[in-house]
Amino acid sequence: MTTGGHPLISVHPDELKFNFELEKQSYCDLKVVNNTEHHVAFKVKTTSPKKYFVRPNTNVIQPWDACFIRVTLQAQLEYPPDMQCKDKFLLQSTIVPANSDVDDLSPDTFNKDGGKTVEECKLRVLYVSPKTGQENLEENMLKSSRQSFDDSTSVQQLKDERDAAVRQTQLLRQELEMLRRRRHRKSDAGFSLKFALLVALIGIMVGFLLNLSLSSPSAE
């Protein structure tokens, strides 16, 4: 029986998804909604009853109300081939007398004998490896760490080169000052040529220092 073309119950989500890890339990919650003005009873069946723990596996939902089911996957000792699961779940539902309680349900409540309408909703099972998301997170963190290390190394190299240029310029300026003092005491051509070359070298070093400072990051 359906009400206005709608099924007696709706199940959300429409599949059971478990994070599969060896030797660990996993669970999936289902919400079962009564779409009618009647009391509706449901029962959960599975093709692998030894693998799953379902609570409640049978219940009565009041009109327009809802019920939550927790399905627990028992700890497994080995992975299924290709992480594919062939297990299936079946939710049977039928209208029961008003104010019925789960303890009042007879053993043949969900039998289709005698023309009783029993609706069935099939749910498939999916296994998901939780390591997939974790591995992606770790890989992204590793890439970020490597990038940060490379950036830090490049910045440090620029700083080292700049500091070396500063020290070299300071030494050249000191030598230039000494040569200026000697110039007042000597006037030979060879000395003048040496002085001119040294001044030119200092100019080149200063230009290099300025270019290096401009290319290095502003924040140290």
C-alpha cells in the first residue's frame, strides 16, 4: 500500500556507507520517516546477518514521525576484493493498528500472506577506505612543507649574498680611505691608476648591492 502514490516510509540516505578499516568497527546511521497518517512497522533484514549489528532492527513509527537506525559493521580481518561489497539490506514496512507497540507485533506481521501489503526498500552497501582522505591530507602537508623550505632556503641565500656584499663593500671603502690618505703623500702615475681602478671596483660593488637589496624580500 502507498499513500497518495508515496511509499509508506522514506530512508535517508539510500545506501549504507562504511569507513572500512581492518579489525575496527564502523557504523552508518539511517533515518526512517513515516510518510503516512498511520502507524507503520518496519523490519530490517540483511544478506550477511553475522557481519552487521542493527539497532533497532524492528520498530513502529507513529504518523508523520521518524526513527533512527544504527547499523554497525563488525570488525573484519581482511579486505574484500577491490573493496567491493555485495551485501544488501532490505527494509520491510507495513501499516499496523493504531497505537501498536513493537512488542505487540505478531511473528507474521511482515508476511505477505492473506493479501497484506508489505513494502520493501533495498539498500546497497559501500566500503570506503578512510586512509584515502588522510593520505591526501598528508601529501598536501608534505608539499606545503617542501615549498616553505625551498622558499626559506632561497631567502636565506639572498640574505647571505647581501651580507657578504655589504662586508666586501665596507672593506673596499676602508682601503679607499687609506689610499686617499696616501695620495696626499704620493703623486706617481701608477698610484693614480691603482686608485682609479679601485674606485671603479667599489662602484660596481655598490651597484650590485643595490640590485641585490631590491630583489630580496622586503620582510626579513
